[in-house]
Amino acid sequence: VYLEALQAILTEAQMIQAGAVANYIPELATADPHQTAIALCDETGAIHSVGDDTAVFTLQSCSKVFAHALALRAVGSQRLLQSVGVEPSGDRFDGIISLESRGRAHNPLINSGAICTSSLIPGNSLTEKLKTLLGGFSEFAGSVLSIDVSVFLSEREHGHRNRAIAHLLRSSGGLTGDVDEALELYFQQCAVQVTTQQLSVMAATLAFQGFNPKTKQQVLDKSHVRDVLSVMMTCGIYDASGEWMYTVGLPAKSGVGGGILAVVPGKMGIAVYSPRLDNFGTSVRGAYICERLSDRFGWHLFA
Ligand code: GLN
């Protein structure tokens, strides 16, 4: 029932030429701007997908949702709230100015907050933490995920702004522990590679209260899913979150790799991919597709 509608929306989206591929690190600038994919994962774990649905891209900021989930799983919401807030920042994803007066990151879905959640991923060494992270992400995806090493190295080499954010937070006490280790893990989580199909399963696991419909495993506690989705709904699209809620009406998260995941609670996991981005760092075609899907299937939460 879905494929025909998906194909029609894909064809419309492919006519959009606006936006530009991320170029803040050299490795991302090499993405093929024409690639576009849509995948839906339903309650049976079946995936309905069209376009470049097996093309591989890096999660980038989409990883923040799952790092938030794993940090909640590890330390609980009370402890996490001490380090990272749940307020939209009204600022760019890599904003730094407001940190100066606030001392603590606004929310887990912007860079500052995500570096803090990464620092709370358990493990006695960076290797162990990376194992926890990749293992956890893979549970959401229902497949074994790995890192794109060149994207990771590129980000590590050029991540001066993120280093500045992390050190500022460390000096104000918003971030505790080893700064370099937190940054290293953050750069690694951004470089985790997925296909649009895999990302739709990750979204579906959130749509079905932490139950992965593909592997039939409970990955995250229901109460933590509630926390994660609440923050996605208010902060997932950075300083364009209000407009997103207005037009699409679903909790979602975008990443500069071109991926977006969106969640229709109790109904569907949505993933889209196309590398050309708008000024906020969100895929242009991806946003268009999400809006059309929401309209077509009546998925806006307040429709
Ligand atoms: N790796 C990117 C960064 O830290 C992620 C940002 C994003 O996807 N919006 O700048």
C-alpha cells in the first residue's frame, strides 16, 4: 500500500535542486547530491522503501538521539538532567555564545549537549565506551553498525569548534571527566554509517516504545522513550524545530550527512536521506518528503 505513494513523493522530491552538501569537513563534501531515499518500518518490522535506500551515509546529528537514549539507559533521567537540559536553544546546532552565560548545555540534540551525553556513556576506556555505543546503536538498528573511519578522522582533524564547546563546558562544570575522550566518542558516533533502511528500523524502535519490531527485542525502557521523543519534538531540528512541528508535526532529528529520522508513535518509523542541506543543516529534499508523508498519511500529531 505504501510503495506507490512513496514512489510518487520521491519523484517530486527529486526535482528539488535547492541546498548544498555539507562542507564543514572535507569528507562529507564528497557525497553524491543526487541520492535520495525514503524508508518506512512498520510494526511487523517490514520495511517499505524507495530510491537509494541502501546507499550508506553517516548518522552525524541523528546519532544524538541514540546517544541520549543510551545515556538515559546508563545513568537515568535525573542524573542526566543535572548535566544537560531539555530546552530548545533557538540557536545553531554548533552554537557557543549562550553556553558562556548558561554553563550547561540546553539539550542533548545540539552539539554541546551531545558531547555531554557522550561523556556519560559507560565504559572503563574509550574502546569500551565505543563498544557500548556501537552495540547500543546496533540494537536499535537490528543490524551490526560500524564507523566510517575517514569521516571520523576528517571530523577529528577539523573539529575545532566542537573542541572549543567541550572545553568551555568543562571549565564551567557542565561537562565533567576527560574532555578529549568525550570528544573522541562524539566524533565517532557522528561517523556511524547507516542505510536509510537501517535508520528506519532505529526510528521504528522509538515508535514502538523501545521494542525493535525487526529483532523483537525491547531495547529501551518505555519511560526513556518518552524522554527521548519529547526532546526530539522540541529540539530535534535545532532553531527550525517550531516550523518543523508546525508543518510535519512529528518528533524528528536531522543530521548533516543528509539523513532525517522521524517517529509516528505507535505507527511507523520514518527515515529519509538526501545530502543537500538547508541553512539549518537539515536535508532539503528530506524535509520536503517528511512533510508530504505526514500530509498524505495524516501523521501530523495534531491532524
Ligand atoms: N558532526 C557534526 C558536528 O559536530 C554533526 C552536526 C549535525 O549533524 N548537525 O558538527
